[in-house]
Amino acid sequence: MKYIKLLLIQLLVTLPVLVSAQETGQITGTIVDAETGETIIGASVAITGTTRGAISDLDGKYAIRKLDAGVYSLTISYISYTKQVITDIQVREGETVVINVALETEVANLDEVVVTAEAVQNGEAGLLSMQRKAVPVQDGISAEELSKSTDGNVGSAMKRVSGVTVVGGNDVYVRGLGNRYSNVQLNDSPIPSTNPNKKEAPVDILSSGIVDNIVVQKTFTPDQYGEFSGGSVKITTKEFPDQKNLSFSYSTSLNSVSTFKDYLGYNGSKTDFLGYDDGLRSLPADVKDGTVSSQQEAAGIVSDLNGNWSSKNIESMPSQKISFSYSDQLNQDKLPIGIVSNFSYKYQTESRNDETVRYINNYNETSDVVLLGSDYLRNTGVESTNLSAMMNVFIKPSSVTKIGLKNLYSNSSNNTYSVINGSYYNFDNDNRQTVAEFDRRAIYSSSLKLETYKQSLMESKLDLDLSYSKAVRDLPDRRTTQYGETDAGAYQVIFPFRGNTHFFSLQDDNNYSAKLDYEFKPLSPFTVKFGAFGLIKDRSFESYKLVYQDLGNNFPTDEKSMSPEQIFTAQNVEDGKLDLIESSSSRDSYEGYQELAAAYASVNWSPSEKWNIVTGLRVENSAQFINDEVLIDETDFLPAFNATYRLNDNTNIRGAVSITLARPEFRELSNFNFQDFVGGRTVYGNPGLERTKIQNYDLRIETYPNVGELLAFSVFYKQFENPIELFYRITQNNEVRYDNVDSAELYGVELEGRKNLTERLRFSTNLSYIISGVNYEDGAATGRQANSERAMFGQSPYTFNANAYYLLKNIDGELTLSYNTFGKRISAVGNNEQPDDEFEQPFHKLDLNFTKNLGKASLNASIENILGDHVEYKQGDVITNRYEVGTTFSIGFSYSFN
């Protein structure tokens, strides 16, 4: 909560008193080089025939303010460029007119170019222009496109980028490669993972309303982090607004599976609806200070624990989301100050009914008989919240210097109750388990940024970024019970399998980073760039497990059918009927630490108007520690070569070659293991893991027929040394373990297209088709797996997105139809006693969205998962996991007070 308070204080300090809407208008825009797409710093923009005007700043932006309503002309000039005059610019009271200008290099005998003003503000077209001129292969999505979709968060929006899929809302796959092979940055700084089990960026807790653009870079350049193969996802939040804006939005949704139906809940804390526990689930101090040494001490601990075990039925109501945004640019004529702020809150409840959960213990190929180690049906109710706050403050001491502070805090929670019924391999009858848990994830990020430009010093640019980020994953007092069915059909508590527990865990990550980039042009065809980067990751993870046991077989048989509230009591422990065991071990907690230092240098060379070549080298040294033991300490040299050949003004051919890395996560290197419930999956770490080295080769041809249009075809190949995968262990239990395989290869093609079919109808699509294979050099390793030849873990053979946008001119609205799917991918590598690897099956998601402009207000309605598809995992012919997600119907309203 303290981070929200800091952001609110900062907002109160900087938020000016709201005044009535301005009566004068303004003209703003961006000046770029028509050939390279680069912004032009220092261009003169003047009202024709007057002394009024502005100079383009560090971002190529200009603003001429306090203009009376009327018709104006602009004259834009800069040394070595042809002067341009734009006429018939209509400015109305309180209106901002955006005029973006592309200046052509100076042509002999051409004094100036005169054009008529037209609507040029197009966020998506601008992003495509940046993509066309960029050195690396990249794709993206703009704020404009986000506003037209059903995507309420960044995780959902990323699915619309070519070659990108997002699993579970926050597991980013680029070109079918999982989160291990991608890095996700927020304002040029890595986002720490809030998942203790894997590298997982919490993009689902970032509201899409705070985003300026999302760019996915698919080929490596030396100024990027070395942990790069599938791609680098760069999320940029907004900075300087063009005008004051105060806006409010509200949306609600209902789900066909959950809404107005009962879901499983329980008595939690009074602040659960905000996403925070009020202390009800706190770990007793006696547990943290030492082991349980007596029955009296154990009884005291039980009395301090949360005693709410049983479920209750609660009617699921429609979800609610509310958001406020404020942005303004103050003190414009002296020391401009830009403020962008956003606050949002979402609350929803949902059900997951009759979810299939199975584990295959053994398979007889001769008789085609499958022996299940566990076979469960799980019913789950979830109360989820998301609370986010953002505050960006920037100042411009001069037109060529910008200093800013970007802050973001986001907190999400899932309050879950599950009832699990079914069989377990060494228990004869059906058993019933319950799980009550409150899972909170939070992230705080703060970045201090400095950008400055010096034209007289070889057009040099300096970027400095100091960042701190913190991620928390808190699981306080996860309570489980286990009951077994008797021959008479009643249920009695089961003690031998340690299924009646209190489990506590807390992961606390602190990331400190510093980044410096310096760029200059010693000669006209050359741009030199070099820089340094340092990162310190500090993670603490601790967990405690309290188990109710009947070690002396003292618990009365006739009381075993009682409710958990009657059985797991301090009195029963004090009377000796029950034992409370603190079963945590040294493996249940760990300290992770990483030091990373990097430096790079690159040269951008344009030997002719047709060619652009960027080559360079990045050197990274990384040391990873678990509990003060150095497990990985490597220095890597990462070369990169990117070349672009321009067939004409609209068509590029790109090629790229590079070497990159994928490092294991702290959790994967630790010995910690965790089981969801008795018979559920247990995940083991491996201190012997090695980092993965990857060779990358890319070739792409792309053409931009018209503004906002694109057609691209790409082929790529990747070779992996020591890739890390998740294997089923050779055991009768449901256990998996991280390990390296010797090598792997991946081949892929991508197709992407965006086309304006008519004046009203726009279509975009992308398809990735990928073939991958794992190589086992160790014969013994081959014999331990279900398949000696298989695809890489988590690798989809294809991903497909299609979007159609139809403009309803008569009512000033737009319809958007979106479709997304992927090919089945390995979710766990099977062992030789199982029929196959486990695969996540394709999910076909079709969404429809309607947006209606009402002046200062807008209306949005959507239908998600129209096809009503379900999530399913299979191993051979056996369904190991399956559940329905339903169809969601949403309606929203927003209003702007500017």
C-alpha cells in the first residue's frame, strides 16, 4: 500500500487546480526525415507571415499554442531539407490540430513544397513508419489500435502482434518460443517476474490505457539485453501530452459460465476485495522464530491461525472496472512539465466447474492400457482484483533535453477456493480435498530518465536510465484438507498423506539497474553507438508448512467425519488428539542473487541510399548465486549483424545474424519443490542447470504499399545449445524437473499483412509456422523419454491472428472482429512409462468489439470467446486437464472532460 500512497502524494503535489476548458487552440506535431523516418531536432515551424512559431524538440515534436480560432499556414524549414508550407489548417476554440511533417532532403532548383493540411494523426500508421525505417525486424501495436480492441490489459493486447501469443495472461511467447527466450521491458527496464516458478512478466496486471505503444523486436542488436531469442517486448508508457485531459471510464462484464451463478468462496479478510489481506492469514511469530517443540506451543500456534476451512456458495455478480486518467502539460512557455497519470481498479468473480485433472502413472503399449496415478474433478471459485496506479512526470529544461520520472504500481490478487474429488493411486477409495488460498502479486517500478542532444558535438545523443523495480508474490496461509470416502459412503479425514496443511510463502524481488547509451555521427554515412548496462537482482523466497498429523493414532474414529473447523482446533492439539508438525526444510527457502554487467559498441553504416548496415558486439558477464553458492558465472561475447536493402521507397529486404542467451531462473536453480495438492504436480529445481546459447538467422522482405498498409514475409532459423526443458521424472508420483538437453533446432516462416480493403474496411493478419526438434546425444537420456524425437518444450507449430475493422461512418463507430489461435505445444516432456508428451491443445478465440464515438464520450461493447472454446491438455488419448472459460459479454463507457 505504501507505493500507492507515494504515487498519490506525487499526484497531489503536481496536479493543478482544474480550470475550465481552454478557449484558444493549438497546432502540434512531429517532424521526421522522409527518407530515414528519424525525428528531426531543431526544425523551425512558423505561422506563415508572422514571427510566431516553435522549434522541434528532442523527440522531433513542436507545439504552437494560444491560437485564436481561424485558418493558418505553417512554414517548416531545416538546413539541408526542402522548405515545406502547409496551408488551410483549420483551428477551432479549445482544439488541438495535429500536423505531422516529413521533410525531404534538399533538391536542386526546388525552393519549397506547398501542400494542403489533412488529417495526418494515425498512431498505427506512425508505428508502421517506424517499423519500416527501423534497423531490426520488429512489429508493434499502437495506442490507437489498443483503443479499438477488447484488450483491457497489455497481456491481452500482445496477442495481436505478429508471431506473439500470451499464455495464461502473462506467459509471453514470441515466434512460438516461451518466456525463457523473450525479455519484456517496461520503459526500457526489465520487468521482474512475480511467479516464483518461472520467468514470467506480469503483463496482465498492466492496463492498456497507460500504454503509448508496444514494440516487439525480433532480431538482436547490441544495445538490447543478451537474453534474447524469440524477441524483446518493449512497453512504453505515455510522457508529454499534447493537451490537458481528465477522463473517466467504467465497464462491466458477465460470463456465460459464471455470472449470476453460485461460485465457491469462503470467509476471508475484510480487505480481500481490494487485493490485500488485513492480517487474518498472517504467519504466527512462533513459527518463523523456530520449530514447534511442544503440544502447548503447537496449540498456541493453532489458535493464532486462520480457522476458516469450509466453503460457502456466493452468487457471482458482473465484473466491475473503473479508471481515471489525468494528463497535462504545464508551464509551456518557460519550463514545460508533462504529467501523465492513471488509476484503475477491477473486481470480478468466476467459476471453473468440473475441471479434469489427471496424471498418467504407467502405460502398457502392448495392451494399450493406461494406469492413472490420479484422476480428479476440480471445482473452483475465484475472486480476483486488480489495482494499478501510474504517475509520469517529465520536464524539458531546453528543447534538446528531457528529464523524467516514470512510476508504476500494480497489485492483483486471486482469492480461490477449490474442491477436488477423485482417486489417488495408493488410496483405494475416492478422496475429497479442499484448497483455500489468497495469491497476491504486486509490482512497483520507478525509472529516472535523462535524454539530451548536442548538434554541435557530432549530433550526439545521450540517454541515461536509472531504475528500481520490486516484485512481490505473497501466498499467506494456503489451507488444504483431505478426506476419504468410507465403505458406508461417508467422508472421514485422512492423516497419512499430509493433506491437511497451512502453507505460507513470500517471494520478494528487488531489481536495480543502470543503463547508458551514447550515439554520435563522426561522418555523414556513419552513426556510432556505445553504452553500458548494470543489473543487480536480489530475491528472497521463504516458505513454511504446518501439517496436522495423528502420529500416535490418537484421534477418535467417530470424530473423523466432523468438519475441519471441529477437527483442526487448538483444543484437539492441546489434548493430544492431533499433532501439528512444522515440516519446512532448508530447501523450502532460498536467497537468489545475480550480478550482470554489460558493455556494447555498434556502427550504423549507410554506404548508399539503398543499403543500411548495423554491426556490433555486446559483452555480458553474469554471476548467479543461490544461498551464496555460485552456480553460474559466465562471460559471453554476443555479436550481431543486421543489414537492410531498400528495393524502393516502400520495400525492404532485411537480413540478420546474431548470438544470444537464455539463463535459468532462480527457482529453476534452487532445490525447492512444491505440490498443489495430494496427487497434484510437484515441480523440482536443478542446481546443475547450464545457460543456453542460441545462434539466430533471419531473412525478411516487407513492403508498405500505402499509409497504414504492410505485407511481409520472413524466414528464420535458430540453433540452441543446452536448452532448458521441463521433464516428467521417472516415478509413480506426478513430478517434473528442469533439465538441459544437448541441443535443439528451430525453423520458421512468418506472414503478415495489413490492408485497407475499402474506405471503411481494414484487415490485418499474421501467421507463423514453425518446425522445431530436440537432439539427444546421450543415449540414456533418449531412453528415459516418451519420444526420442520431438518438438521443443512450449513450442507451438503455428500461431495465427486475424483482425477486421469496419468503420460505421453514419454513426461514427467501428466494429472489430478478431480471431486468435495456436498449434498444440508440449507442456511437459513425458517419461518412458507414459504414452506421449503432454500437449496443450489449440484454443480458438473469436472476439467482436463495437466502439461508438459520442463527442467527449464513447461507448464500447464486446463479446469475447464467441465460439465458446475450452482449455484442454492431453497426453496420448488421455485428457490430463480440461476446463471451460465461457463467453464474456462486456459494455463500457468513457468520458473526457477536456
